[in-house]
Amino acid sequence: MAVAQPRTVVGDLAANAAAHADLIGRAGAQLVIFPELSLTGYHLDAPVIDPDDAAIEVLRMACADLRSAALVGAPIEWDGVDHIAMLLVDADGARIVYRKAHPGADEGRRFAAGPGAVAMTFAGRRVGLAICRDTGIAAHIEQTADLGIDLFACGVVHHDHERAEQDRRSRVIAAVCRAPVAMASCAGPTGEGYHRTAGHSSIRSADGDLLAEADAEPDDVVRATLA
């Protein structure tokens, strides 16, 4: 698996999708995980993305060529309501697999909460999913653990001064879920006052050991192999 932190261009979905495709190619992994709202950047007024949008085709093609899949972040519409979501992109296209369960106060003015803990099956493994604030909600972590997961995959956006909290959360999740944790963290400036973000996307073992870690800059991707 890999965690990636793309550089995003405000309002240019095609450029952002191309940046994701480049990182998927560089990762050489079965599953590549991206940060919260990675396709638009963390902009709470970004337009919703249709999984069938033509710009997503470049991601589908990259995944098809490499026989891989990607978890990407996007604002989406579900039954007439907007959500912060994860899309799973693979050779068959893109589909919504998770909606953020615990939006923050500012997010909640536009985005509704998703239904709660979710685990998807990927390559024969149970993968628990979370987006940013979800990773700090003890009940959400425990409910995800109860799903019997083999991996916890999450996308986050943190300020650079929150890096210690980001690391703490990944260790706590590993301990509670008794599973590896892949946390993709936004790098570089983005919206809503996040002028300096934490980056340092990471993969930890079920014991909490750091297996791989990116740097603080965008365009980085790191990977680790799970037994």
C-alpha cells in the first residue's frame, strides 16, 4: 500500500486528477490512499464531484494500467445532500465507499454526516475507513475496530503545528484496532486557513511502529508492504 500527498490546483479538477495519476504510477502499490478532499484541496465551497466525471477517467486508466486502486477525497452529493467522501477508483471506475461521519462545525454548515463506521473488502482484506476528524473520535475508532479490520485507511488535513497530534492518533488507532494504519495527510498550502499543513503521511504497523513516512512537501508518496 502507499500514502500520497498531491499538489492541488484550486478549481482545476483535470490537473488535480493528473497529479493523482502521477502519484499512483510512482507508488507501484495495490492501494494508494490520498488525503481528505484531495481532488479539490480543502475548500469547503468546492463543487461536488460526480464519480462519472470525465476528469476521473485519467485515474481509472492509471489504476487499470498498474492493476491498482486508489482512495481519493472529494465532495460528493448523496440523495440530494452534500458529503465529504472517499471514492475508490480502480479499473472499473469510481464509486463512493465512505462519507465522513463526524464533520467539523464549519464543515457541518454544508456537509451532512455519513452513517458511521464502514469497512470495505479489498484484496481479501477488511479495510476500515475514516476522514480527518473521525480519527480523533474514540467511539468511531472503536466501532471500526469492531468490524474486524485488517487495515485502517484514512485521509486527513492538519496544520503543521498539529503533527504531534496526527502521529498520536495513528498510534492510538493501531492500538485500538490492532491493525496497520495508513494515514494520508495533506501537504502544502490549501484552503480554509491551512497555509502550512502537516504532510508526513505515514504507514504504521499494528504494533504502532512507523513503517514509512513522507516528508512535509507535496508530490511525495511512500509505501510499505503488509504481510
